[in-house]
Amino acid sequence: MKVTEHIEKTSGKTLFSFEIVPPQKGSNINDLYANIDPLMEFNPPFIDVTTSREEYVYIEKDGLFDRKITRMRPGTVGICASLQYKYGVDAIPHVLCGGFTKEETEYLLVDCHYLGIDNLVALRGDPMKGEKYFVPAKGGNTYAIDLVKQIKQMNEGQFLHGNVAMKNKPDFCIGVAGYPEKHIEAPSMEADLKRLKEKVEAGADYVVTQMFFDNQRYFKFVEAARKIGITVPIIPGIKPVAVKRHLQILPQVFWLDMPQALITEIENAKDNKAVRQIGIEFGIQQSKELLNYGVPCLHYYSMGKSDNVKAIAEGVF
Ligand code: FAD
């Protein structure tokens, strides 16, 4: 079922959902299940599965280094299929422009359709590790909007090399990313919102936001989006702080501000166990305020460990 249908079906009740990052290659899907199992009691109608950019590895041979490309994690579509069949929920692969030609993207979309995946999140992806700027693959999509357009065309039966007659055409529901504190590369909030509007006009059905810690930023973002005519659901993304180092990493990677009261509490915490508890308590308060605002869904970035998301869900739902 489509995310938009899940939202419509609840008629105003806030849904619970979360995102997982596939574990490093070499692990087993049962480890992932063990992590997800504790969250299933909160009835997530959908689970997002991220996709990681390919990475460079350097192979030494005769004193010289040869640069090769590798992927560190198993494929997102396979994981989504296994989650759908194990839990009977909708699993949503994050599809990236970066690292994929349009043809490779088309094969991936064909797999998604074949496996009964109804939703996709269309993203540009970040620059590769060690690269300063995003460089699209040769023959790949450059911006998320290009990917949205490719998916929409496929929904209409138009493949890259011609139309294909099908009994059941794909009808993917498309999510895109939104940034309550602006995307790092955008020249202004207004410019970024215009780009978001373009993605929606190109066919995106809903927006999921980057994590934020100040709900006012989300409220302002939603108001500004509505003002320029973005009417689709805007799902807030929430990340519980879990370790002291998040004070440096999260602002650096995700381009966000943290409330001073939260910073002070974390700085004064005696160890990371205390920080995890602070993250849970903050997450509960943050979620309750968003719930009262009437958000369609509370979407948690679980990052591989579910105990804190479970504790927050227990305090909220
Ligand atoms: P876009 O919408 O393409 O925007 C990128 C930048 O270009 C923005 O600054 C925008 O303002 C600008 N822009 C857009 N269109 C144009 C245009 N036509 N001309 C000029 N400028 C333009 N990354 C991963 O690698 N894997 C994941 O699984 C993943 N999941 C994510 C989930 C969510 C909910 C979010 C919020 C982010 C996620 N990301 C993920 C990170 C994302 O890939 C990065 O933030 C990336 O830098 C931008 O992706 P985007 O889809 O927002 O890009």
C-alpha cells in the first residue's frame, strides 16, 4: 500500500515508522530482524531502508595502490523484499542518483515492481567519501527531481528504450527529502523550498524531512512550504541523540542546530549511557509536541540500534 494511503486511512491519527541502515556486508539478515522485532509492537505501516553510496578501496600491488569501487552493505531492494514478506509491512527502498546509471536505476525499479514494493524515496545522494562535490554517474541522474521524473515515466509504462505493454503497470508512490534547516548546498532556504516544490510538481507524493531538534524549525518549514503551494504530507524525521560525539557529528553532517538546553545536558552527562537516556527523554518531548501539532507520522532514524526508538515509542504511542 502507498504511504499516502496509509496516511489517509488513519484519518488524522499519527503513524509510527522508522528507517534502518543495512548492516555492513558479511552480517546476516537475522541480526537485522532482531533489531526490528522490538519495534513491531508499535505497528509501523512502513519501514524505510537506506542505500549507501559506493566507496573507494585501495588495493596494494607491488608497492602501488590501485583504486577500486566497492559497496560496503547488502542491496536495499533485497532487504526491503525480505521485510515485506516477514512482517507484512511496506518496506521502502531509498533510491539514489549517485553511483547509478539510468539503466541501472531502471533495473532496480523493475525489481521493486516485480517484488511488490509500492513506495520509493527518491534522493540525489551525498558526494562520495573523500569527494567534496556530488558528481553524478556517467549516464545517471543529476538531481533527485530527475529520478522522480524517471520513476513517474515508468509509472506511465515509458521505459528508457521504449514503451512496454504490461498488465500491471508500476504505480510507485514517491517520497522525497526536505530540509527544515536548508540543504547544505542550497544558497537560501527560499531557493531550497523552490527546489522542493519542483520535486513535488514533478510527481513526488510526500516529503520526509532531515532530522531536526528544534520543532520550531519544522513548523516554520511546513508553513513556508504550504505558503508556496506544497500540499503533500511532510513527515518529520527524528533522531535520538545517543552519544556525546553527536554534538559535533550531527551538525557537521546534517547541517542542523541543536537547542542550547539539550547541548548543556549532554555536555554535563557523565557517560554515553546517560547521553542515551537524555536522547530518549528529549525524543519523547519532541515527539509529543509534534504529535499535538498533528503530524501525519513520526519517522525515527534508528541507525541500527532500536532500544532508544522503542523507549521513545513507549513514551509517545
Ligand atoms: P536534491 O533534491 O537533488 O537537492 C540537492 C541540492 O541541489 C539542494 O541544495 C537543492 O536545493 C539543489 N537543487 C535541486 N535541484 C536543483 C537544480 N535543478 N539545479 C540546481 N540546484 C538544484 N543519502 C544517502 O546516500 N542514502 C540514503 O538512503 C539517504 N536517505 C535520506 C533520507 C532522508 C529523509 C533525507 C532527508 C536525506 C537522505 N539522504 C540519503 C541524504 C541525501 O542524499 C543528501 O541530503 C543529498 O545531499 C541531497 O539529496 P536530495 O535528494 O535532497 O537532493
